[in-house]
Amino acid sequence: MSKAHVIGLGKSGVAAARLLKREGWEVELSDRNTSETLLEQQQELAAEQITVKLGQSLELNGANLPQLIVVSPGVPWDIPVLVEARQLGIETIGEMELAWRNLQSLPWVGITGTNGKTTTTALIAAIFQAAELNAPACGNIGYAACEVALSQGAGSRLAVSVAEREQGAGEAAEAFDNSSLFTPNSSLLTPHSSLDWVIAEVSSYQIESSSSLAPRIGVWTTFTPDHLSRHKTLENYYNIKAKLLRQSELQVFNGDDAYLSQLGLSAWPDAYWTSVRGKDFLISEKGFYIEDGWVVEKLTATSAPEPIVKVSSLRMVGEHNQQNLLMAVATARLAGINRDAIARAVREFPGVAHRLEHICTWEGIDFINDSKATNYDAAEVGLASVNSPAILIAGGEAKAGDDTAWLAQIQTKAAAVLLIGSAAPAFAKRLREVGYHNYHIVETMERAIPKSAELAKQYQAPVVLLSPACASFDQYPNFEVRGDRFRHLCLAWAGGWKPARVELPELENSSQESIVQGR
């Protein structure tokens, strides 16, 4: 029996292991972590004759080497053991590639991008499902791709335990998993159900480990520097993203993205481009744009423009969400979906958790959760999308990137900034450098909420916005947990819970700079 090894005991890794087992492989799964939750999974998988090794990593020694290694999305592609495996000629692929090999008879939509891909993916899936197509969202959102593959064929095992769903369980259930942002429609994945499309949000990590993934429609939402600690250079990061689009039969691009629009037709001559700014800003002679409050379609250079759906049907605020709407409508129309289904889905689409998510209104002040804004570009978009003046909560584990536009947006729209997490001192320094002094280092979310309410009253700010511009790992397992904590604290505050007032002593050189001392 051929032997396969799966690295990472997250949702994706478990689904991959089960799929391989169903295909007749001898399966071993490893995770360098160990916990009570992982031990429960180990016992459950042992009953399915899947060996799970906890607290250790794969070692390639001895004669009993695997013929296949499957990597969960959160595992770096260039760790030494994977480099060694490829040198030894052991086939090494990602969980998404394994799913593709089992589902490539179906048409796929593959959505990638630095920002915007989760909302776009969720909206595309909603439109396809409104058209009565069995089209589950998967990958970096919703189901693991291999869970979708497991739903097809005999002996489908779709029940997934609470332990497997638990956030932070295993190497691949961490920052690269947006599954909690989007609740899958469970009726789509029933044993032996016949799928029509696969709607996959595909991160750069998943593209990197997928050699043959070739969607019917590829969508590229945005491109800005991110994940450079893993991908090293912007050029490498771009080439990974571009690989998915080059292997797609049809291509949809955000023509309002500064980087992508510069490349334009010279790099992507056959793509369908989009623009919120109207027909005159369309990069090619075919595409989708906004005019007179409508999303307008122009499928060929010679076809007449056709209005598809009113922009006002979309409940989500911000120009970036109009860009997401354009790309979702373009995808749906290229898949042959009619206008009525599109209009119905857009009208009913609630948005995505942790992305400009309205939590509550307290005494006229809206508290908005934008925890998914884990880089400067996403946080700039978040701040630009809300009413001003706003009280901004930012900070966490800082990422590399250009903060210039984000700082400019703060100067324009933020009445005050509350800084949390390990990035707080560095962010305070950057704010001082650009001449912005109305910030407070509060360190934790627990201190940020009461202070934000106090400042919102003081400055008559209509919005308190959590938009961190940072990863969450200094204080939380992932941005979902960070956003959930913000939600809990806001709802508790609005419901009448009040902590003791936090006194913020003045710092030298500014009566407005402040820091919360530990109690």
C-alpha cells in the first residue's frame, strides 16, 4: 500500500488525511503541537486507521519513506523537510492541490488577492447559490477544499467534530484559515450530493503548493505588499498570485487596483477588467463598471452595455466593497447566471464577519469590527469607509509594508487613536513623526473599549473602529479571536457593563499622548 504523510492537524489536514484514506493510501498525519484537543482528534482518527503523531515533525530517514506528502495551508513551503523531500523526489503538494485532483471535472472559481478576496468569495458563492447552483465556498473560507472532495463519491464522511473545528487546533488552523468568517450552507455538502461549481478562496500559500490547479474563472482582487516574511520579495509574491490567473480559463481583475492596473493589457490582454469609476476608466474594451448607480456589463468590444444590478442593493459600505461587487457580478455573468438571481443575492448578502462588521450602537456611536484588516492597506480602506471623525483602535503584531497612506488617512479621519499590542510603541513613534499626537497607548482591548467610548463622547465621534493594521499573534491566536473579543466587550459595554474608569497619566511633551499603567 502506498504511504502518504499529511503535515498539520488542522481542518484542512484532517480532511486531506480522510480523503487519502478513502483513496486507499496508508496515511500518517503529524503536528508539532500537542494539546487536549489534538489528543481527542488523534483518538478519533486512530479509529479510522489514520496514524497521528503529535509533538513531532516529519523526518525523512530510513527506508519507509512516504510516496506523497500533503501540506496544510499554514505550513511554510520552504521548511527544510519539504526542501529535502523534493530533492529526494517525493511528490509534495498542498491540500488544495489534492482537492483539485479529485474535483477537476467540475468548474472552479478561484479567487485570490491581498485584500478583498474573502468578501468577494462569499458574495460569489451567495450569487451562485441564489441561482440554485450547488456551489460551496471552500479553501481559505468555509469548508476545507478536501471536505468538498470528500462529499463526492462512496463512503463520504462529512461529520466534522467540534475538536476539529476549534480555532487554533494544529499547524494549519491558524492565521491562514478564514473559515469562521463565513458560515457554509451545510445543505450543499450532503453525501453523494452533486456539485455544480467549486468556489475557492485561494491564498498565496495554497497557490504555492498547487501545481495544476486551473479554475474555469480566476479572480484577482488586489495586490499590495503582504506576507513578505514568507515570500521574501514582492516579485515572488506577485508571481505566486499570477500563477493562479495564468492557469485560469477566464480572468477577472480589479482595474482600480494601482498595481494591477499599471500592468494592464500588456500583462493580461484577455482579462475582464472592472472599475467603479465608470466606462472611461475601463482598461480594456470589455469588462464591468459602475455607471449611474448600476453595475454595467460589456462582454465584448462590440456588444452594447447592459445594466445588471443596482449598486445600492449592496448593504456593505465603502468603495472597496463596490469593487468586490463588480468582480462578483463579473464572475456570475461569465458563469451564465441571470440578473434576477444576482440582484436577489446582492440584496440579501449580509457581509462578512470581522470586515467592517457593525457590532452595536451605543448612545449614537457605532462600534465596528474590522479585525481582518491585518495590514496597512486593508486598515486604510477600513478607515476610509466609515464616517468621520472616528476613534480608531489599532495595533497588534506589526507587519512589513508602506504605512504612508494609512497614516494620511488617520490624519484626515481619526479624532483619536488607541494603540494596543506589541506594535503600540512603534506606531506611536510613527504618528509623532507625521505630526499626529492624539494617540493613547492602552495596550489591551479590555482597556481600549471604555476609553474609546469616553473619547467618542468627547469628540462627538460617530464611530469606534477596530482596524488594527497588524497581525494578532502577540495577543490572540488569530484575527477572528481578536474580533470576537472586540465584539464581546462592545456588547457588554452597550449592555450596561462598565469597568472602573481608567486614568491615563500625561506623557512628557504632549498633553494628549497617554499610556495605561498596569494595575
